[in-house]
Amino acid sequence: MRVKPFRLAPSLLAADFVRLAAEIEKVRRADYLHLDVMDGHFVPNITFGPPLLRRVWEVSPLPLDVHLMIDTPSRYVDAFLDAGADILTLHVEADTPERLRAALAAIRARGRQPALTLRPSTPLSAVAPFVSLADMLLVLTVEPGFGGQGLLPGSLERVRAARSLLDALHPDCELEVDGGVTLDNAADLLGAGANILVAGSAVFGADDVPARVSAFQQLARG
């Protein structure tokens, strides 16, 4: 396993949307800002689309890590890239293999980072045919659709298996984990092979959000 630098991606889903610019400013010392896009079909929740992403891009000092939890994401790749996505993550279950390959190539052709993800119930083997086209694999450790959930049982084993798959097929690919990430389990997730952690409530729910960002980063340093 190649050692990759730790990165923290606070999830905007847990922020106060009434004070969005101020909330984003609180996490400016993180590495990415994670945005979950949900359409009410692929997952049972609706969040936001390209217009809000564009406004976030206008005020964010951080690269935007955008996770599309939507049906047929290939239809919307250009819209989200135009709105400011730096990393665009697509679900293997949400599109045809042909469209998925084309979408990942289109993201890279525009100078952004293509990424893959899959539901917790989907076998990791589902990403194997596409992983060489991606810069990042996102492992979900909760069922997608809602924030504030706890880590699913078996999540550490899932992360280890994902890192082993990447080491065999695409060692340079980064491994991100999203779902139930806290200060209590962050070190275990990193030890299992992740190098990017998405944290929502564990960051934006803190009394002192900048201090919580620092605490995650210090934990990663050992």
C-alpha cells in the first residue's frame, strides 16, 4: 500500500444553510469541501443542484468534492463541472457501463478529477472494470441519502478490501470514506487504507468548528 497524504473533506450537508458562507469559512483549513447531490430517485432525499454549487464555488476557498447520488449522472457531468466541481464522483449503479466510461473520460478531459463510488451493498468487484479511469474511489460506510448516520458494521473490512483492490489494479488511486466518520474512528479508517475522510456532523456539529478541523488533522499526524 502506497502511503498517501491525509485529506479532510467536511460535508456541507451538515452545515447551517442559512449561514452558508460563514459555515464554509469555518472549515477553510480543511482540504476539500464535500457536497452531496441527491435527486430523490437514486436515494430517498433531495438536496441541491448546479445553481447552489455555483454559489458555493464563488465563496469557497477549498476545492469542491461533489458526490452525485442521482440517476444517469452522465447527463449532468457538464452542468456540475460548469458549476465548479473539482472532483466529480459517479455511482457505478446509476448508469450504463458505456456511459460511465464516457463520463469519467469527459471529467478528465476538462482537467478535473473523476471518481467512482458504490452503495455499501454493492460488491467492490463492480468498480474493478472502471477503476483505472478514476483518481479516487469513495467507499460509503452508511446507506446513502441522509447525514448523521453511524458507521455500518463491517466498514473497516470494506475499506481494507477496497484498498487491496486499488493496490492490485490502480495503486495511485486515492481512497475516500464517507459515512459516520468521527474523531473516535478516524484513525482506524486511515489505518485500514483510507486517506481522505468525509465528516459532516463530526465537523459542523462541533461547538468550535475550526478546532474540530484541527483535531482531525492532528489525529492523522499521529
